[in-house]
Amino acid sequence: MKYMLLVCGDDTNDASGMAPVEPWVEELGDRGVRQHGHRLALPADAVTVRVRGGEVLRTDGPFAETKEYVAGFDVLECDSLEEAIEAAAKHPVATIGAMEVRPFWEDEDAEGEIRRLDAELTDAARAGDVERVVACYARDAEVVENGRHRRGVEVLRKAWEAMGPVTREVLEFRVHVDESIAFGHALIRTDGNLLRVTTGYRNVGPRWLIVHEHVTEATS
């Protein structure tokens, strides 16, 4: 299960004796617990945005005036909340600030959505429905096929219009999801050709889209 670890600093505490963070990052990274994270700029660099009565209100600085502030974040992959708490307690900032551990919302099926997107691409290709095909791609998508490079949905649209209906059969399909990006590795038979396809996906909000596709002929 994934947990968001909010690293909260405190301006009132002396950080001069705090241990370096790098060993913690390296240890949890080697164990596969820490997926990624980053330090944030100071609260003075923040901009708070509110909309009231249709008017956008901008305030320089954090949304709350407090000595405590979010200094960074880490995404953890743990078997339990207890394991996430143990990891948080080992973070050096825990000795001078606070660590908020919060589980990710769990009602999403990212892998299922990506597999449904691939099934839609297959159905659209077989039907020769160009608009349904290009709807599976981000506007800035890049496709590399046997050294030929195409970028953008308009270029892809023209290529699919020239091809017409395509027989597409997915023989193997593996998906790895990491937050807002994912990668797929597939073995596909299309019009008598056997292809290996590596696909990069991006979560654009309500749905996943293809942002990169690399196609080569399968050698085995």
C-alpha cells in the first residue's frame, strides 16, 4: 500500500544538529520502500490561490501563518501503516519537526484503466476508426516505429488514415504503474507482423493516455 509522507519542518527548532537525510533516502530506496519524493522551496516562495465569487484571489506565502510548514514529501510503498510509521520515525526531520503519514486513496484501478485503454486501441484499429485511435494518445505523444519518429496527434492521425483498418492482436501485455505514469510491455501481432511495443502512459486527470510508444520487430 502507498503512503504519502509529509515532512513538516519547524522554524522554532534548531536544525544544526540534525542528521543528514541522504542515508535515510538511500536505505529506503535500496529496500524498495521509498518510491520517490522531493524537497520543497520555503513557505515564503509559496502562492496561495482562492476563488471567491468568481474572482481569483492570490496571496503570496503559505495558506496558514504558522512556524510549522511542509518542507518536502516522500511516497512510500509499505505492507502496513506500522511499517510506514517506522520509516517515518527514522527520518532525520522527525527529531526536530513532525512527519504526517497518510495512506493513498484506494478506489482507483490504474492498471485496469490502462488495460481498457489498450483494448479500446485494439478495437479502434480493427475498425479503422482513426478518431477513436488518436483519442488514446496525448496531444504531444511520440511514436517511434523501426526508426521512424512521429510526434503529435495530427501526425498520428494522418498515418492511421493512410493505413486503414489494422488487425491487432495482443499476445502478451505487462503493465507497471507508478503514480501518474505507467509503462507497458507488449507482444503484438498486426497484419502478419510480430512486434514488441513499449508504451509510456500519463495520467491526465480523468483518464490515462499514451505519451510515448516504441515499436520494433520481434526477433523471437
